Amino acid sequence: MAEEAGRRRRAGGRAGNKTRAGNAAIDQMPWRLPINPDRPVEPLDADGVQAIHRTAMRVLSEIGIEFLNPDAVAILKQAGCRVNGENVRMDEDFVMEMLGHAPESFTITPRNPDRELIVGGKHMLFVNVSSPPNAWDMERGKRSGDFETFKEFMKLTQYFNCIHIAGGYPVEPIDIHPSVRHLDCLYEKLTLTDKVVHAYSLGAERVEDVMEMTRLAGGLSHAEFDAKPRMYTNINSVSPLKHDYPMLDGAMRLAKRGQPVVVTPFTLAGAMAPVTMSGAVALSIAEALAAIALLQYINPGCPVAIGTFTSNVDMKSGAPAFGTPEYMRATQMTGQLARFYKLPLRSSGVCAANVPDGQAMWETSNSLWAAVQSGTNMVYHAAGWLEGGLIASPEKFIMDCEVLQMIQRYFEEATFATTEEDLAFDAIKEVGAGGHYFGCQHTQDRYQTAFYAPFASDWRNYEAWQQDGAVWTPERAHRIYKQILAEFEAPEMNEDHREELARFVAQRKQAGGAPTDF
């Protein structure tokens, strides 16, 4: 207990984080785990849910999924599935029995225990942008990702209380060789942030290294690491109807040690999935459940979540489209299926826009509100995503965090409470007809906290805005981003743990890191 208390003091806790964030760059909301009070939007009736479920079960039983991993195939054959080469067919009884083991919710505890997360139920968590190969900002334009830009995004990820998870690389640092890239990136991620981290399932070495680095950063014994979720991975199917070798390998390694796996098929209607949204969702569900069934057979009760990344393509160009009406409906429908299977849900905050303009924000807002409406528990790419995932932008990160804070405020009971004080009959009587509420006591007691206070929006009229320089939103976001970096202070970390982490990284680099063919 004394060691645990010491870890909390060194990490600073919620109060420490709020102090570090400060009010100089922006005055932001304190750290919280948002809870969505709304009933989900459900476009499907009960028969519609059953129809998609039955179609997914037919895909698994009659067509099958290609598992491009011999170990996975052998395990599923042992489980009684029908195997023909790499094709695996599984019956509904087996799938539903395996799903019965999966928990409806679980926690993930990073090196700072005050940042512990709950995945599932009505909780809604936001993840930074993950995996773009390029970056864009107003000074430098579009360019390939590099390590310094990666670290900038890590600082933004730590700074914003509305970002709960340091997911994949916010931008791929191509100036670091792939054999050791994960070592450098995770070292920075684990020291520049104290939030939950993620491992890419791209080969055994990378997954094993990240699990060990997470353990060392938290000062945990092997038994303590294995005792509860400390980090996670996300895997994608290769639509249509395939799971590849390295992602299955990584997922199985994490499942064996009780670490969470999010299974997210990437299905684009009209390209890698049927052009109809219910058909695309049924295919996505089948692909996801196949991998989840495998993981539950390996370690019954291991934490898993189902992800949706079902959107459509532009039928004129073949380019992916995001934040579309079809994307929103697919997310809502997948939410219904996730609740049917009693699994936590992951979706995304995505757009196809190339710069942080109006299109970027309406498409991202559509995606984020679809996440709210669907009962999503983990929102990937919640801040910073552009060009269909090919660009990460700090200005977009700032602008998205404004939206995330608005969603958090929307969830607060104060926005819909109906106590006597909220109904304000006495204030209505006091002001009467033709008066105003600015000066009445009811307003005076509440005006400082009554409404959402933005940090990037400008609510002044045109003349005031013009007189102050006529600064457009991306320019304001750019200034905020620069100010945050100038003021950033890394979260506290036990120096013994930092030294152990650095020693491990040095040793693994000396050993060559992860094997590559170049």
C-alpha cells in the first residue's frame, strides 16, 4: 500500500494533472471518464438485429474466414471448427458459447493509477489520432512523419484531459528504422504521457517489447502485470474475410496474458464489403466475431471489444469517404449488435478532408456524434485525423478537442436537470414579463459555470473579430498548439522505473530490435 501511495504521489494524480495543464494556454475541463446518459439511436428493430446476426452466422458457418496464421488455425481445429487449409468455418453455437465468456466491461490501468480507465457500459473514452504516415500544419504543410513531430503529438495527447488513451503512433516517424521504431516511440509515449498505451500487433518482438516496457514503466512485477489489463492492442481484419498472420499473433499473445484486444474490421461498402450498409455491417460482424471467438477459446474471459470501421467509398473515384450518413448508420447498427453480444464497442472520429477546414469538422462531428448515438465506449482517432487517415494535424487536434469537450459537457446532468432550482420558477416570477435574467440572483449564482466555455471558438460579433485581426479557426488552433508545446511539462515518473525502461530499450536496440527484411 505504501508503494502504491508513493506511485500516486509521484504521478501527481488528477490534481497534479490539472495543475500541470494549467490555464495559460487554455482553460480546459478537468480529467474525467465521461458517461453517456443518452439512450442509443437504434435504426434496427429487433427483427433487423436478428437478420444481421443470422447473416453473420451464415458467413462464419457456410463461407468461413481465412486465418493466415497456422497456430490460430490449429487452435480452432482443436476447438472443433471445420478447417480446410486456411479457411475456418465455425457454427453459431460455438461462437455464442465463446462470446459468453467475454466480459461486458473491463479496466485498463496505466503507470499512473489515477488514469485507470473503464471500457464498457456507458463510459466513453477518446483516443488520439493513430497511424497516419504524414503530418500537416500551417507552417510546414504536408510532409512525411518524423520523430520530433511524433513527440509533439505525444505532448498534445498528455496535455488534453479529454484525451484518455495514447493509442497508436499519431504520426509514423519514418526517420527511425522500423526494427527499433517501436522502442523509441514507446519510450517517449511512456515518459511523455502517463495514460494507457497501445501495442501494434506487427510481429512477436514488437508486442512482447511493448508489454515489457509497460511493465517496467509501471514498476510492476510480472505477476502484477498479468493480474489485470495494463495496455491493449487493436487488430484489423483484411476485408473481405481474412485475418492476417502478425495481427493474430499479437492478439493471441496479449489474450494469453489477459491484456485487452480490440478487433476492428476495416470494411468499406462498395469496395471491400457489400454496397448495402446492412450487408457491410454483417460482413464486419462476422470478421470481428471470428477473431473474438478464437481469443476467448485461448483464454476464456480475456478482455475484448468489437470495433466498427464501416464506411463507404466515393463511387466516382473509389476513395474512402468518412463522416457520411452511411458511416453514421453503420456505426449505430454496429452499436446495436455490440449490445446484443454484450461487448464493448470501439468506433472512430474520422473525415476525408485534406486540411482542417469546414469539411473536416462537419465530417468529424458526424463521426463523433455517431459514436455518441451508438453507445461507443472507445473512440479512436478522436483528435487530429485528416485525409482519410493519411495525415495527422495539430491544428485539427486542437479543433477536435473543442468538440470532445462539448460532448463531455453535453453529458453533464446540469444540461438536463429538473430540480426545483433548475426549473427556476422563482426566477421566472421575479423577472416577470419583459424583463431580463442577467441581473437576477438565480443567474448571478450560476453564470460562471452555467454554460460551456470554449477555448478555440470565437463567439464575438464580426466587427470585434475583425478588429482583433480576423483570425480564422485553424490559425487560432495553431497558436494554441504552439503555446501548449512551449509550456509543456512531462508528467512525473519514478526515476528508477525510467532508468529500467531506458536500460531495456538500449539492450533491445543492441540486440537488433524487431527483424525486418531491409
